[in-house]
Amino acid sequence: ENLVRLARGLSPSLLSDNPRLKTIISASLAALAADCAKNLDNDFDLAVDHLAQLALLAQGRIRHGSPESRAALRFGFLHAARDVLARNMHRPNLTPAAVAAELGISPRKLHLLFEPTGMSCARTLTAMRAAEALRLLRNAPMQPVAEIAQASGFDSSATFYRVFRNLYGITPGDARTAAVLA
């Protein structure tokens, strides 16, 4: 109800001149659209509330310090961080500090954003890289495993094999064989 009252008269103009708010609103909308497309059972009402809060914040209709706006900013920055990870995971030198710098936040704040997910930023990046490697193993059967490791952002084949086996319980070669036989 309060959001509806605050949103009355909200213009469809550019939401904000603040590039950080543009980044987190854009990333949040993209994440919500992706979740809808995949039919994930996420809390869409909460996501929509956060997006509304971000839009109102961008228009100056609500204060930055309110608990609701802080929660919306955390939501937005988390999605923006995941977006940075997804766009740059192929870079072996990508670090949480680099992600934080791109978002204009401290590394500590970045770590706090990921804390409720149960996975750190670094572990999230590793999981994204492993998922990309698995996708490539399935879709590029002639590409050497070492090239797939490198294309997925792993700095060494040994690290890639260890991470892959820990996450999936099989070697990359076995995953490729299973994909070919399927």
C-alpha cells in the first residue's frame, strides 16, 4: 500500500542520473526476467517490492537510510555483482576486490551481500565457471579440455580438474563422455 502511494505520479522518464542505481536496477530487472523465464520458484513479490523501492529511491521519493531502501539496495547490488561475475568469469584474474571496485563498493560490503546466499562471491564465481565448463564440455565435444578450462576462466588445468571433480563428482572427461552417450 505504501509503495503504491509513493509510486503515484512516478514519471516513466529516466529513473536516475546515478550510474550505480542504473546498474543495480538493470541487473535486478534482468535477474527477475531470467528467473521468470526459467520458472524458478523465487519470491517474486519480494523482488518486485525491491525493484519498486529502487525506482522510488532513484526518483528521490524515499530516503536512502530506511530499512526498506537498504534491503532493496542489497538486493540490487547482489544482482549487479552476479552480473559482473557472469560477464567477466572468463578472466582468470577476476577477484572479489575487482567486482567490488566495478560496483563502487568495498570488498567487505560485497562479502556481506553474498553472506545470506550461503556462498561467498569467490565460490559463486567458481560455480559459474564450472557450470560454463560443463556447458562447453557438452556442446563442444572436439574442443580440448584444457581450452575449455581456460575459456571458463580457470587459471590452470589442475585447478579446473580439482574444482570440477569436487562439484560434480566426476572428471571433465567423464562428463563429456556422459554427454556424448546421452
